[in-house]
Amino acid sequence: MTSSVQNESNDNWLKQGYNHFIDIANKITLAIEDGINIAVTSKYNPLYYHGALPQFYLWVLFLSGLLLFAYYVPTIDNAYLSNRLINAWTSVQYITNSIPFGGVIRGIHRYAGDAMVLFIFLHAIRVWFTDRYRQYRWIQWVSGVVLLLMVLFIGQTGYYLVWDERSLLLTRMTVSALEALPIIGAPLKAWFLNGDTITNLTLSNFLFIHIGLSFALLFVLWLHYVRMTRPVITPPPAVNFVLVGILLLAVFLVPITSGKMADLNSQPNTYEVDWFFLFNYWLMSHMSLAVFWVSMTAAAVIATILPWLVKNVSPPVIPAEVVISKCTGCSLCYRDCPYQAIEMVPAPAGSRFKLLATVNIPRCSSCGICVGACAFDAIDLPQLPDANVLSEIKTFAEAK
Amino acid sequence: MIKGPKDILILILALGALAVSIVFLPWSELGFTGNFPDWLSAVTNYFGVNKIFAELGTNKDLISLVKSSDAQHNLGDYAYSLFLFGVITASAIAIVLVGKEDNAEKTVLEVKK
Amino acid sequence: MAQSKPVITLVCERAADLNSLLDSKGNLAEMPDVHVVKFPCSGMIQPLMIEAALKAGAGGVIVCGCQIGDCYYREGNKMIRDRLLGERPPGLKKATDRRRIMALWLSRMQKQRFIAESKEFIYRVQALDIQEGISAGNKASANPAPTVAAKPAVTAPTAAPVVDSSSTSTPTAATTSAPAAAKPTIRPPTTATTPATEKSSSTPEAESDKTSST
Ligand code: HEM
Ligand code: SF4
Ligand code: SF4
């Protein structure tokens, strides 16, 4: 820590500015957390379940989505053929108006999506501002960025599915944005529309993307969690209740409705922006497509490599070391390591014990929890050996 | 699970909330005695929430806002979700008040005999 | 000052920010009998270290980690809490005097709470010392006059077993009755010095890492 303070004077203004910003952001975060602790104690502080909040909404989305899926019909059948028409739009209308609580379920699905995005941002900002995203945590960060992009895209496909005028407009905007891309543009467009033009197949593709990517989220979440022992994925019931309460209130206050049924022959050109999911369409209509794509890509890339752009803010990680001659293979350190950095391997031949702890260096956070777990002094942080700690304690205690 | 009077209290409250919500369910489908919109305006006016929306710049009060949307098809559903919001938020607050740990910031060890 | 027994604080360097409160030797400037050992995470604290401190003659041990739920390394403070409570191995030995251990879970900004709780803890521990001094005196008259309140009548190796002597009356009764008896006789030197100041900037460069030096 001291060394980084000294280095700062030599650093350029960008780095200084960044560090200054993080410093302030960190203090504000801590102050907010302290305030919440005073109100509800740490046990119910939602910021201490920051990762579990989006996870909870994901379950809500799966459940409410399942109910919607039961009645949804992914077709765009022609509006002029009959008055007992069954297509995506009418099926959504049917869900909203005729099925008991259909409108409420639809509202929950919509607002849970919005809330999930909101809480993902909260989660990402918290890990960023409290410096929990670099070094041994890079997998969580990078998979997190992927998760965010996926969630945003899933949400957008959700908006296509309603198949009202906004859906049509968004679909056309997406197509023209894809067409603007060199080389990959054309195949992407064909993939997106599931053909050259908007047909029934287009909507089944949207439905497939919407649901398929949602399940793919689970895989990426596995990557997100794989290096964390016992990830905290369920908030306490009281917090869950509030999370559901927020949804129900929103459902009541702003009931979800569809716009007019999409008509392929019409040219809708205005729509309501959902700022959680559709902000990029807003951007798209306020800048040239080239600028749009370049800035979007740049933002995604910078977000992804952020952990490597920021360096030297805290001391380097010096991994824990196992004292082979002392380790009894009891596995306590393995169980307690928060980053799955310890592996139990067969003990070398001739050992009295069966197993031996080994540290997987790139995963180790240098936290020392394994030292606290070991009753045999067999694992140590090189920068702070427990023997030194013990003698410091004894020196002081005996001096008096 | 049940360790003391606190837990029993929680259980009773939970069952109560569940029972009330289930009882309300059919009633809400009937639009709360068949005259739902007025019921809702009465309650919202009573608590003074109705006007807030008008003052927030939507220039419609809460009731006309809800009625003007598609939600009019099944106002009972929406009223029920408002009702559930109340129940669930109240129970969340109750849980927090009961379960809040006075000693969240301090652990004192019990003396073993 | 020399009469009161030392107290060891084992603290996570991300929890309550004590840096500005330390003197150059790593003791609390306000209460030089309290020595602070910093760890990267409270999860690194071994029950063994606490036992060693008490054995070596410390009057008490304060463990301090971040707010439960906020561990920078995700679970460290829960680990040490559970270890202290005997819910996770390795735990404290049975004979360890648990009244002399206190754990605090404080965020970076809560150093005032730390000071307040520590003072209270020191009262409690000193009251225990008197108790044990008296009871030890009653049992073995070889001890010097039990009137000298906080003089460590109990020598290091016997510190733990002495618990038994006070447990003739129930331990809880001992702890609750003791402070009342003790308060009028001893004023801990700590309160006499200064009221806790917001930023005792006396040692701004206390940042330097004391923990690794022995
Ligand atoms: C679907 C969305 C997401 C879900 C459900 C989710 C969930 C979680 C959960 C449950 C944890 C474990 C927290 C713990 O137990 O300590 C976690 C950790 C983490 N997440 Fe996410 N996350 C999501 C998106 C993101 C995003 C968008 C980012 C950043 C760009 C991110 C970055 C991280 C990091 C860096 C950690 C590690 C924190 C630590 O080690 O203390 N996550 N996430
Ligand atoms: S210091 Fe130990 S407990 Fe912490 S991450 Fe490294 S191996 Fe795991
Ligand atoms: S806790 Fe210690 S003895 Fe047990 S496996 Fe880990 S290093 Fe080996």
C-alpha cells in the first residue's frame, strides 16, 4: 500500500484521476452501506447480497416466462385473413386480458427483467468501486460482462416477441444496423431474420434466441461462480419479499400493454424507450451506424479489459505456501478457501498421510483464510508467516 | 427450525398473511364486491396517494391512470397485485424487525462449563 | 498503567480503520496497553493465536473483522466467527477463558465504535482480573496482597485453569457482579487520558506495516 502511494506522484493524470474517482466512489459506497447497516443491520443489507439480487430475479423470470410460454404463439400471421386470428400479438393480448392474472404475470416478467438489469449494474458497480474485480477475480469480471451483454440482448428479443409496432420498428432497426457491418453483416442479418425477410420463421427464431440464450445464461453463470466457494446466490427471505414487492407495485402502477399490432406494410417510426433494455436503440437513432458500432464495441472491450487496465493500486498477490512436511492432508484449508485455490492431491510416496494440500497459484487471493483453517501450521502467507504473528503477540503480552 | 417465541410469532404472521391473501384472491376476481374502481379510489383517496401522481406531472391521478390503460380489463388482478405488494412488504418489514440482530456487530462468546 | 494486563487486538486491515489511532509501536495511542496486529483478512486469525496471547499473559483478545456479509475475501469473517463459536474447525480449546475474547464486525468507518467497545471490554477484563486475583488470593495465601487490584496475581501458565476457581459461583454471576464491584475502585487509565478524538492525527504515518516485524 505504501509503495503505491509513492508511485502515484509519477503517474500520469489519467491514472491519478481514475484513482481519485475510485477513492471517492469507494467512500460513498461504504457510507451508503453503513447507513443501511444502521437501518436494518448487516443481516438484511441488500448490498451484501449484491450478486444474489440479479440471481433471484433470474428465477422469477424463468418462472413467469414459463407461464407466458404456455400461451405464446410465435407467428406473425396476416392481419387481414380472419377475425379469429391467432398470432404473436393476439396471443399476447389473450394472455394479458383473458387469462386470470395473465396481465400481472406479464408485468412481473417485464419488470423482473428491468429490475435484473438494474441490479446487475448495481452489482457490477459495487465490485468495481470496492476493488473486487481484478487479479484472481478476472474470470468473474469477464464472465460478468458477457452475462450483462447476454441479458441485454435477451431483453431486446423479448421486446420483439410482443409483435406490436414497436417490435416491428426495433426489428427493422436491428436489421439495418446489422447490414451496416462489413463482411459479417449479411450472414448476421440472415441469422437474425431466419431468412431474407420477416416471416413466421423470424418470430420462431426470436423465441428461440430469447429462451435459448436464457438457458445459456446458466452456463455462463457457472463460469461466473466456478472459482467461488459457496457463492451467495440467495438473499434472505425478507430481502426476497421486498424484491417481489417492488415488482408487484410496478405491475400495478404501470400496467403492461402492447401497442398496435404490427403491420408489415406500415412504417411505424416512434416508440417508447425502455431505458433498461432499449437504450442502444435510442443511441442508434441519434448517431450514425458507424459511430454506433465503434462506440459500442469500444465500450464492451474496455469493460472487458478493465481489470488489466488498472494496475498497481494494491500490492501484488503473493500466494499461500504449503509446508509439505507439516501438512496432514486434513482438507480444512481446502474447504475454507473462498476462491477454490487449494487442491488436495495424493501425498508423495513415503508420507504418513494420504493427501497433501497444494495451492493453485493463479487463483490464490493471498487472504490467509487457509492459515486460519490449519491447525498444524502447515500453510503460510510468505509475507506474514504465522510464526511471526505469534512471536509478536507473545512479545507484547509478556512484556508487561 | 422453531427455536423460540420469535419463530412462533413469525409462523403465525406468515400463516395469517397467506390466509388473508388466499381469501382475497376470489374477492379480487369479483372486483372487490363488484364495485372495484370505487373501492380502489376510496382507499387511495383515503391514504392520499391518488393525487400524488397527478402532482408528479403525469397530469392524471392514479385511478384514471390505471383505468385509461388496458388494465381496465381485469382491474381485480391489478388490485390484487397491489394488495399482495402491501402484504409482502409488510411481512418483509415484520421479518426485519423481528430478525434484526442487535449484536450484528459484536460476538461475545458463551462461557462453557 | 503498568498494572493493567495487555490486550491484543487481531484486526483485519480492511475492517475498522485503526491506522490513525496507532502509535509507532503498533499500540493504540490512546490506550497503550492495547497492541494491534493487522491481518490481510480476519479469516487468517487462528484460534491458536488467541490462545497463545492469553497464555502469554494477555488480559484479553479482541478480534475485529469487517461487517458480516462484507468480507473482501468473501467469507473470512464468517469463518473466524464460526471458529470462535465452535461451529467450524479448528476451534478454541475447551479450557480457554472465553470471557476474555470479544469479536467485533465493523466497517472501515467505524473506528469510534471500536474504541468504545474496546474500552468497555477492558473494563470487563480488568474486573475479571480482580475477581481472579481475589479468588486466587483466597485459595493460595502465598499470593501478594489481593488488594492490589489488577496486578497479575495469576501467572501465565495458570491463566486458563484459573477459570475453575471462579466457577464455584456460576461464571455468569461472576461476570455480572464483578463490574459493579470493580467500577468504584479502578478507573481504567484509558478514560482519564483523552476523550476519543475524531482524528488523532498524532501518527499519520502509522500506515507502515507493523505486523510483519517481530
Ligand atoms: C446475470 C447477472 C449476474 C449474476 C446473477 C451475478 C451473480 C454473482 C454472484 C452470486 C456472485 C458471488 C458473490 C459472492 O458470493 O461473493 C458474483 C460475484 C462477482 N460478480 Fe457477478 N453476477 C452477474 C453479473 C455480473 C457482472 C455484469 C459483473 C461485472 C461486469 C459481475 C462481476 C462479478 C465479480 C467481479 C464477482 C466476484 C466478487 C468477489 O469475488 O467478491 N457479475 N456475481
Ligand atoms: S490465501 Fe489460502 S484461502 Fe486465501 S485464496 Fe489463497 S489458498 Fe485460498
Ligand atoms: S489445513 Fe493444513 S494440514 Fe490440513 S490440508 Fe490444509 S495445509 Fe494440510
